[in-house]
Amino acid sequence: MKKLMFFLLIFIYSCSDNNTLSFIKYKEHNLISVSVYGHVKKEGTYLVSKDITLSNLEKLFNGYLEDAIKLNNNLKIKDHDIIFINSQRIMNKVDLNRASLEDLITIKGVGKSIASKILDYRLKHGNFNNLIELKEIKGIKDKLFKKIYEYLEVNK
């Protein structure tokens, strides 16, 4: 019984250091989850008040990197939003929902194998809804995703 209590206390303590307990409390306190990726100083998922302002969100991700395209001040932030902050230096992006194999392999880091997997995924699951879906494809992990996402867009 003492061992069980010990492991239970260790589990509860370990949960307090991550998002598990925060997630449990998040609905109770009218919080929403917003993920911010790209050309910001601190990428991540944030639990914030449902009426957060853009300037408060910007403080959480510690501001934009130098070449970032800043968010529109009228942006409506909703629960589970995934926000990508793009760079001004990328002008012609490849649309994941219309790209051919040849289009995809023009992106540095995407070879024929990954490009084929992207096209296979699109055939099997239909059009992409957002860029984060790329992470569901075998071979596209965080490192590659961070390297290629700014060259891509999703038009529905």
C-alpha cells in the first residue's frame, strides 16, 4: 500500500510540472489553447484567456523575429487556433492542395520520397486543412517541418 501511495504521489507531482493539470483546469477557467509557430521568438502552445488581445498574445511569444509578417490587429483568436507567422522573404509559396511532385521538390529539404508521401497523403485523406497535418506523414518530424513550412500554404 505504501508503494502504491508513493507512486501516486510521484505521478501527481510529475503532472504538476507539465500541462496535464493545466489542461484539466483549462475549461474550468474559460481558457483557450492557441499554438504559435514560425518567425517568433518563442514558439509554443499557450493557454490564454478567451478574450485575449493580440498585444497580450504577442507578449507571450516574446515578439516577432526581424523578417516576420506581423499579425493583423483584428485577428479573432479562437480555441485550438494554430497560427503560423511567416517571413517577408518568402513570396511564392507552394499550395499543398494543388502542388505536383515537381512543385514540392523545389522546396529545400523535400526530395522525391517526401514529396510522394505528401501526394499519397492528399489522395488518401483529401485536401489539407492546415500545415500542421504534414506532421502526420511518416518522415516529416519537427526538424523538417520547421525547415519547410514557411515555403508552403494551404488554400482550400
